[in-house]
Amino acid sequence: MLYAHAGQEDVLLEEDIDTGIGEPADLIVYNDDHNTFDWVMKSFEEILGHSSTQSEQLALLIHFKGKATVKSAAMAELRPKREALVDRGLSATIEGR
């Protein structure tokens, strides 16, 4: 963290405060035989906010490697995203770091 000096006191700058809640974790999506590339990519764009290029690269990684980390963030941020992906039929888990 960075501190600004105000007189003799150290003041924590607001922009340096970590606003993430919870432990860091990875959202992992696994390959399956029933979801199309288009559906997976659309899901990543709509739920995770990824670009079409990033979504395509992740879908290819999942297809060829069996799984991929699609987002890293605080556990609390990833939970609703995992649920939304699962609701769309994707196989997803969260793993702590």
C-alpha cells in the first residue's frame, strides 16, 4: 500500500485500498460434449465481460486442454459468475489459490 505524508501522519490513499472482498480464487470451466463453441463464447462475453477474442481463446483452451481458468478474482465476486455459468449448462468450479 502507498501512503501519503500529511504533516507527521501517514494517510492511506483511497485509491490504494483493496476493494476486493474475500480470498483470491480462480473460476475454472471444464470441457463437455454438449455445449457449442458459440454458446460458451457468448456466455463468457455476457457473464464475465470478456471480449469475443478472449472468449474464443478460452473456449479453444478448454476444448484442447480439458479446462481453463476463465477469471481470477475474489471468491465472493466469482460465486455469482460460477452460478450463472452453471445455469447455462457449463461445468464450472471455483478453486482458492
